[in-house]
Amino acid sequence: MNTTYIYKTIKRIKICIWIIITGLALSGLTAFPIETELSLLIKHSTAYPAVMQNWLNQIYHAVKTTNQTYPYLSYGTDWLAFAHLMLALLFIGPLKQPLKNKWVIQFGMIACIAIFPLAFIAGGIRGIPLFWRLIDCSFGLLGIIPLLIASIMINKLENTIYKGL
């Protein structure tokens, strides 16, 4: 059994998992200050196409008005942020023991794929513009890449280890 190959493969798997943990944690942390973030985007909105400027203005005013009138509704986005942070913690299992916890990687790939029907079905129902739904889908597309790489490497590692027994 080639131990150098095993250690290099485990290191690569861990890099892929760290990418996912970092992405989920950043998504979670940035979900808390939505009104502040939208305010910053509005201040620099001239860098965006007109359709995006209009959308960001509309969303900012909706969030600002809602927070002034019904601040408790933002509690829902706090839970969204919390869920992202908890999902980031979920990936600590495969970070420590990739073979034992490969199901978490598979779960992550399923979640990345599930973003697409949610974005297109719920986004359509809620009147979310197509360009914004595509931005949402990009998270699934970008997220599945390191997960798929990690999954392939875990399977190869598993085969290598079992062949060596």
C-alpha cells in the first residue's frame, strides 16, 4: 500500500472539504446583516447592469421597510444563517474521517443539486427574476465541484485501502 499516495489524497480531500466549510460559513455569516449589505450594494450599484440595479433597489427598500415595520420577520433569515453555520459544522466529520463520513459528502452533493429545482420553482412562484435565480443556482454549481472531487478521491482511496488488505 502506497502511504504517500494515501496521505496526498487525504490532504486533497481535506482541501475540498475546507472549501465547502468556508463557503457555508461565509454564506451563514453574511445572511445576518442583509439590510447593511444591501445598503452597500446600492451605494455601488452603478457598477451593475440596470436590471440588477433596479432589482437591488427594490429588494433593499422591501427589506428596509419590513425591518422598520416588522423586524421579527428577519428572524427567518437569522435561522437561514444558523442553518448554513450548522451545515458547515456537519462537514467536520468527513474532514476528520473522510471514509467513515462519505455520506456527508453525498448529502452535500444532493443539496447542491436540489438548489436548482428550488430556485426555479420557488423563485418562479415568488417572482424572482431569472438572472437572480441563476445566481442562486451558481452556489449549487460551484459547491458540487469540490464535493464531487472529494467523493471521487474518497472512492479511490477506499478502493486503494481495501485492495491493500
